[in-house]
Amino acid sequence: MNRFGGAVFRLDRDNINTDEIIPARYLTENSKTALKPHLLEDLLIDGHRFDPHNQALHQARVLVSRKNFGCGSSREHAVWVLEVNDISVVIAESFARIFRQNMFNCGILAIELAAADIEQIFSLPEPLSATVDLEASCVRMISTAAGSTSHTSATFPFTLNEFDRQLIAAGGWLAFADERY
């Protein structure tokens, strides 16, 4: 099973679509790793071009966004670019249905939280890290201000259906199918 958690990167926007997660011009690449440098390359935040070379993004293992993450076309490449960038968890208020299932099929955890919980995560000071307890079905956010020995933490319960839980436990659809068929 994958390890779920690590440094958190927040994308403060609704409706981040698959064209923004991985631009369509890279869909002819022959390997997942060729997608790696193009994560969020065409993303706009508040109408401004996002810096995809942001060091904090490349250190992140957890993305937090607002509602309808992964909308647009149903390309699996958008999930693969998260996978090759070691993003193991995406937390959002909601996900596009097919994108969400592609995440579980690839062994990436999609956690849906209420809008108030997402707002609370966005209000926590940086740097922020997350740990996911799958057995307890909760994610804990820990914020430690630079130069400080104290920290702020908050825990958020979530739900997963049993099939998605089994996909995650197996490491994705291929491993799940290999175990059973």
C-alpha cells in the first residue's frame, strides 16, 4: 500500500480541469514519466498564470483544492501526471466523477471534505503537512510556522466506499485485479 500524506500544496480555485492538470499537447507522450515536468503548466489562479516550477509544488505529496477538481475531459493522463509527481492524495470539496475513479484506479487517494473543512485547511498557516489514517478514515493537517517549535493541527474525518478502499489497499486497479482474477 502507498504511503498517504506529506507536504501539502494548496490550489485555491474551483473547477481545475484536466487540461490545466496536464495540457492536451502532451497526450501523445509515450511514457508517464514524460508527463512529469508539465504538471499544472497551463493553470490559471485568479486569472494569472500559475508557476508550475514552484518548489513547494514539487515537494508536495498532497494537493488541496476547492470543488469540482478534475473536471473536463476524462483523460487518464491527468491522474498519471499526479502519480509521476508523487502526489498520493488530493483533497477537495468534490471531484469530477470519472477523474475521481481514475485516481482510485491508479492508487491515488481522493478525499472529499465539506466546504467548511476545506476553508479551514486554507486558513492554516504554512508550512502544512498531512497524514492520512485509512483505518480511522481521517486526515490530520499539521502546520508548523518557520522558526517555531509549536504547531497547529486539525483532524478531518472522511468517508470512502468499500470498493475504493480496496483499490487503495491494493495499490490501484491492476494490482486489485491481479489479486482477484
